[in-house]
Amino acid sequence: MGGLSLWHWLIVLVIVVLVFGTKRLGSVGKDLGEAVKGFKKGMRDEDDKPSAQLRDERGNERESSESKQDERTPR
């Protein structure tokens, strides 16, 4: 027993092609590739959003601390 050799995988591939056909397998491969690309794009978009939010929050914090300093300064 043990792992499958190259010949086993080739036989499995031939059987899969005979059962599903090359056209359907091509469509499945294309759909899978588009799904992976969409997932990667979504992960990149998620990574960009928090950094932009942090910049906004930092900017707001600076403004609020500046306004507090103005209030403390005697006029």
C-alpha cells in the first residue's frame, strides 16, 4: 500500500476525462480560476481598507488633540 504512482494518476485522469469530457473540465477549470482571482482581490481590498481607516482615525485624533490644546490655552 502507500501512495499512488504516476501510472495510477494517469489512469484516474483518463477515466475523469472519459466521464466528464474535455469541454466540461475546461469550464470547471476556468470557473475555479476566476473564483481564486476574486478571492485574492477580495483579500487585497480587505487589507487596504483598515489602513485607510487607521489614517482617518489618526487624523481625527490629531484634530481633537489640537482642539483640546486650543481650549487649554488662555485667551
